[in-house]
Amino acid sequence: MTQIDIPKEHWHNEEKEEKLLERCPPGHEGTKLVDKPATIIDVSGTIIAWYLPDALTETTQKEIRAATDLLGPSLEKSVKADGNWRYNQEWFKQGSENVGSTPGCINLSLAWFQQGHENLSDPEVSASLKGPSSENILKAIARPAAIASEALR
């Protein structure tokens, strides 16, 4: 596998940042509290996010949090000091209050690695799901994944 390392001097480019701010300026100064359903769009009219308070019940939110917690060990193992751009620890920082999900990057797609290669055998499960807790993870994400899949249709 070929690894491409981007030199640190290219990680932050002041000139590009200024051009980006010029092209996409902040909409206002300060913080705006959104407390009702909203669609957030950029200056070109592209939808960036939807805010849908109470779209998921508290029970479903707890299920999602529990499923995410099960992914913690895999997420933690994914981050490496000398990792490529996808897994480098520089891009994953734990919040100051140390709450929320474990930072990391895993792929749960069936045969994701194999899709980019020819002449491989039968599709395999993602490497992230080959551990001892795989069955528990799959059971935990089944319902939340079905809800998300249907919502995105």
C-alpha cells in the first residue's frame, strides 16, 4: 500500500484560509441559539446540516450512545503516532472535559478495502469488526443504523 505523507508546512495555509473566509464569510458575529427545526445552508444554497430537535427519542439516543461506546476500543486502536492522514493522532484530540466518544477513525462498510482491489476472494467483514466484541457491536447498531438509513432516503 502506498502511503502519502503531507508535510507539516502544508497543514495550515494562511493565504488559503483568508481566501476561504472571503468566499465563505461568517453569517454573523457571536452565537445564535437555534431551538426549533432548521436547515443550515451555505452561501451557495447547499445544505450543510439539519437541526431536528427531538427527532430521536431519548431511548434511541441512549442506544446510539451505548453502541458508540462499544466502538471505543477499535477507535482508540485506530489512532497512531505515525499514522497516515486518516489515522494520525494529530487529527484526533479528546475534549478538555474528556466526555463524549473516543476519537478515532474506523470503517464499518462491507468489503470496503476489497472494493479498491481486483482479484480478491469473497467479500469480508471490515477489519474493525473482526474483534471479540463484533457481535455485540452489530446488535447494538442495528436499530440506530436502520433509523439513520431510512432518514437519509
